[in-house]
Amino acid sequence: MQTIVTTSHKPDPRSVAIGGWAAEILNSEFVDRSRMSLEDLKIKHNAENIIVVANGDMKLYSPRGEYFFHPSMSVPRIKAIKQGKSDHMIAAMDLEPGDSVLDCTLGLGSDAIVASFAAGTEGMVTGIEAVPEIALIVKHGMANYITESQALKSAMARIRVECALYEQYLTGIPDQAFDIVYFDPMFRHPRLKSSSMEPLRGIVKYDPLSRDAVREALRVAQKRVVMKENTFSQEFARLGFSTVIGGRYSPVAFGIIEKQETGL
Ligand SMILES: C[S@@+](CC[C@H](N)C(=O)[O-])C[C@H]1O[C@@H](n2cnc3c(N)ncnc32)[C@H](O)[C@@H]1O
């Protein structure tokens, strides 16, 4: 899969600088847009995906659609938490202010933003994403997203984004480095309605979570390891998540392994 970076037809200097920087990070080509269409640029450079930088923002054009950073469902979820309602993920994590969270599957960043909000100013969230294009757009988006909500802004600012495979990242960190380790792998049986991931389906990493990775996560976690999956997924049993919680009518559920249960 080849990704190139370009700008709008008449780019401002900041977008040109950001485009050059993005191409360098992705180790890809930064190509002159001139008057060319994106389709023509794809053909000319034999590229499957194009990141276009315009007005300082990045948008990825893939064969399946367009993706740009947006806090999406994290906004209503944060609003609900502020109103005193419970959030299934936060409940599954037993997340308290001041906790540290390692989100091993950052994706579009919504869960990490909600976790960061709940962990508060004393807490800390690190998000790991294997796909460089996604890690870059989400990191840039979180740093530059314009919002009047100070809570959202500071929740995003506290998230550290790392582009890495969680399998490798986990092995490099000490025992009990984080309170909670979280996984939201691509579902074994994707929900058809999950449209926000649609443009990224050709580039996201799909590998199932392994028992070895769960073991490593338990070594790194101080409190618990949590995994999100389809409510009736066999993955919970296969990976040893004996407790599963979720809303009665929700298509997704959260598996929990308490560190204490494991004797590690
Ligand atoms: C379902 S999405 C996560 C969505 C995320 N929780 C959110 O709120 O937007 C799963 C993400 O994990 C990434 N991923 C899958 N396997 C990975 C691995 N081994 N290391 C790091 N990231 C991985 C995928 O590329 C994808 O972006």
C-alpha cells in the first residue's frame, strides 16, 4: 500500500510545511499538486492513498472514502459523563481520576479521548497505533482540533500518541507501568453500521489479539486489562476474559481481567 502526500491546488505556506513534515514521517513522497486531480496524481505516482493537507488540516483519501480527524462519539460520551451518566468503557476500566491508561489500539482516538477526560489532569493516556497514516492524522488532529470545549481540548492534549505495534511496545515497558491496559481490536465479525472506520478498512491492522499479548498486558497493568468486542464474541472466552459487561441492548461489550485474579 502506497501513500503519497500533497496539498490543495493553492496551498498556504503552513500547509506546505506540514505536508513536507508528514511525508518525512511517513517516509513517503511529498508531491506537487499543480492543477492535477487526486485521481491523476494517484495514477502518476502509483499510489493507493493520498493525504491532502489544506488549511493546516490533513485528510486521507483512500479507495474506500475520506478520513479526517474528528473527536466523533467522544463528544456525546464526555457530555453524558459530565451529566453523571455512566460510560460502559470507563466502568469496565474502573477508571478513576489520576489513573494511567495504555490504549493499545488507538484507531480514531475516541476511546482514548474519553479515557483521558475521565483520568483527568492528574491522569495519563498513551495511545498505540500500528498504521503510520492513522497515528499521524490522529496525533495532528488532536493537537490542532478547534473546539470551545476546554475539557475536550485538554483531554486530547494529554494523550501521547505512539506509532508502534502493541506487541513490541508492551515488551519494552516495565511491570505495572500503567493502571489499565486497553484493547479494541478490529472485530472478528465487523458491525456493518460502524461507518467511521469504513474509509480506513483497507489500511487498518486486522490481526486478532493473541494470548501472549494479553499476558504481556497483564504484566504491564497494575489494575486490569480490558478488551472491547462484539457482545457475543468468542474472543472473550478464547483470551480468558472471564468477566464481560455491557449494556443490555448494546452490540458491544467489554471483557475484564483483574490483575489480582491472575496472581502475576
Ligand atoms: C477498532 S480500531 C480502534 C478504535 C478506537 N478504540 C477508537 O475509539 O477510535 C482498532 C485499531 O487498532 C489498530 N491495531 C490493530 N492491531 C494493532 C497492533 N498490533 N498494534 C497497534 N495497533 C493495532 C488498527 O490499525 C486500528 O486502527
